[in-house]
Amino acid sequence: MSKHAPVTTRRPAWPPVLQVSQLRVRRGRTTILREINWRVNRREHWVILGANGSGKTSLLSALTGYLMPTSGTISVLGETYGETDWRELRKRIGLVSSALRQRMADTEPALESVVGGRYAMIDFWGQPTPADRRAARHWLRQVGGARLADRPWGVLSQGERQRILIARALMARPALLILDEPCAGLDPTARERFLQFLQRLGRQPGAPALVLVTHHVEEIMPVFSHVLLLHRGGVLAAGRKPAVLTRPALAEAFGVPVLLTRYAGRWHLQVRPPRRLVV
């Protein structure tokens, strides 16, 4: 139970998109994740926020089946890892990450990169069907990338690549779309354009539940309704955004005094410098 903002206990009328219960990951004498409890309901968009080393990457690895828990359960739409084929279950979770971006083939056209998302295949070697092409063009239009269809991966900008990866993930119609620090490497203008795109994506009817992983409060757009705040492998706070994004909680999460302001629906965090600054 969070000491800053308790998780809501009201039960939805349908199974949650994601349910994490008492998740614990230990390797040797090191506890990587400790007693993670988290639920994502339909029509909720979450941010996972925390400092480096807080457990964000390990939690994502557990959610996508690449890091086996020591104890606890992970369920997607009511089906649980270990009871259902995890290779099939994790297809319901779309992931956009820098690791995936680095594995794409430079010569592959964007349209084929998107088609590969339907078959969970990188460097798509098959022959796309007419239905595949229609679906890929649809998702490219949805992410504002229709003009990129024939462009090879190697000539796309960082922002364009992120959009292609999102279209690729949406090809499988996931229930949950995780965006792992998608703004890394973007200049300020490209970052703001991409964040505005996420705002539009999250408001679309039928959009999957979004989970944005970041350590920058400034990247939390108004469309994100909830925040999971991690600290040293555990949950420091979880719940609706205004209840979690508080100065005391963020100061504890990042280990420094902070100033927190809000303007036009977005938060801004500033680290307070020590009184005696040594250069």
C-alpha cells in the first residue's frame, strides 16, 4: 500500500487490462522488484515514473515475459502468465523501446516494418498480403506516417521511427501499449511534436491502454490519467495523477528537494540546488 496515494480498490465491471499482484524478483542476494501491486483498467492511461535504478526496466521485462518473477502473478485481460502460453499472452502487450529500434533493418521500407508487427517479425522476409498492406497503411495514417510508407528505416528521423514502431505495435491490436522512454534522443521540437501525437493517440476511440515509461515529469501529457511512482524496486505511490504527482512524493522518489509547478495541464519539475554549490 502506498504511503502517498493508495491504489483505488473499486472493482471494474470487466477484467483489468493488466493486473500485477505481489510481484517480486530476486536474483541471488539482490532484490530487483519487491511486492509490486498494480492494476490498469480499460480507458486508463498510465505513466511509470522513477529515477534511474528505480525498477522501471525490470518491471517492463517482467511484463513482457523476459524476466521471470520469483513470486507473484501477472495477468492480461484475465489470463495469467504461467497458466496461459506466455508467448501468446505477451502479444497482447505492444512495446516500443530503444532496443527494438536498434534491431530494425536499415533497408526495410516502413510499410514492411509495420506489417512485421502482425507476425512479431523483425526484418520481415515474407510477402505482405493485400490485407496486410491495407492494415499497415491504415495504422500509418493513424500515426501521421502515411507519407513514410516507402521510405527505408535507415533514412527516417528518430521521431519518424517512433511513429513507425507505434504503428507496428498497433498492427497486433494490443490491449496495452508500453512506450519505454520514447523521447530519448529527440531534440526539444521533435519531442514536443511526439508528445502532442501521444495526446491525440490516447484520445482516439478504441485506443489501447497506454503506459509511458519516463523519468521526466515534463513528458506527462494531460491524456495520462494515472501514475505509478517507483523507488528502489518498489511502489512509492500509485493512483490518479494529481494525487501522486506531489512535491513530497517526487522529492522522495528522486532523492533531492524539488520544486513542482503546473501549467496548462502539465507538470514541470525543477531540482532545488544546494545552498552551497561547489563547481
